[in-house]
Amino acid sequence: MMLFIHVYFNGVLKGQVELRKELTTIGRSKDNDIQIDNSGVSTHHARIVQEGQSYFIEDASSTNGTNVNGEPVSRKQLEYGDLISILKYTLKFSPLDLQTETGKPMSQATNLVDGAGTIDIDVSHLDQLLKQQNPVNGAYLLIPNKDGRQRKRPLTNQTFTIGKDPLSDFVIRGWFVPRSAMRVDRRVDGYYLVPGKRGQVQLNGSRVHNEVRLKDGDNLSARRIAMQFVADHPEEPADRN
């Protein structure tokens, strides 16, 4: 059976790689099988190892870590549909050949650069793939006003920014507030909190320094501004029996 890695950047499909070798490497260096040209990705960030009929993802002691389905891992056996997250990139482990599904050629995604053009595929198929992979229909932040009432801020864009920068989606004022305190990224496998360097960000009362996948009801705070993350989950199909 052929197996593939579907590569997404910020939820946009970039291409696919067929797993033809016992060792498939992922990282920033050009000698990787899947090159991700991003400064936050380690030179040799992770690898996919075939052992018999099983495949494993291994983090190669990377600086920013490797997640599978939102959880940090050092080594984990892969199951069909698993989502490997490296910064804003998501790699889906799948037996599905997208070239067959779309009926159009798709190149091997061996060199992935931020902002690179998307692969030419049928948009209707892409929408279906993204809906299958995204565990939530949408999400929003509940942010209190000065009068104590909560205001709903939908997370409809790929990135929702919070900080002193007047172009931020939510502006925090104050002498020591950084231009970027934190942001919430929408990705294929959910929403991620990404703290700024001097944002003093807390999640459920604990200080966070690295990106973390958000769960429904999580409480966030930065520079004394508190907010709550609320996810809209897909409805379960009705029991037809």
C-alpha cells in the first residue's frame, strides 16, 4: 500500500510526499526529504521511520518540538489521519493519493517555502479535506469590556493578533505592553496560542513560553487582560438506528 504525507501551511495544501523509504527526514536543511524553509524549524527537525508495516514519527531534538494531534512527542507510532504539527506546518499521514482524488497532477512537496504558491488542485476537494481534518467549525474569544460585559471576538482569520501594535486585532494599551503580546493561529488541526517574547502570557493560570493547542474553555491572559477561548465543535451525526 502506498502511504503519503500531505503538507499544509496555515491550513493551505502545499503538496504531498509519498513515503518510499524507510527513513524520511524533515527539516530546514536542503538535504531533507521534506524541506521546510523557516527559521523556527531546526536543520534536521524530525524523521518518519518505517519499521515493518508500521511508521513512527521521531523528533530529532528540535528547538521548537514536534506535535502529533496537538500533543508534543519524542516518538510516536502513526495512525491514518494523524496530524504532525511543526510550527505553522501540518503534515497529515494518509493512504489517500490526492492526485487520484483530484484527477490532476501533484508534485512531490520536497521544498516548502513560506508564501510559496499553492498546488493546482480542485478547490472543492480541498474544502472537504480541510473540513475532515479540522476538529472545530469555528471559535471565538470572550473578552470583557470595561463595564464587565463579555464581548465575542470571532477567530475567522488565520491569525488573531493581540498587543500594543495599533494594527493588532485586539489592542492592549500600556507602557510596557509589547507590540505583539500573543496571537491565536487557526491551523488544520485546531487553534494554537502563540505567546510573544515579552507578552507574559498565561494559560489557565500557568505561564507559557511555547505554542500550545487550545481547548474549549481555556482561559488566556496577557498583561492583565483576561479572555476565554470557546470552540464550536461539529455536531455528532444522528443515530439512524
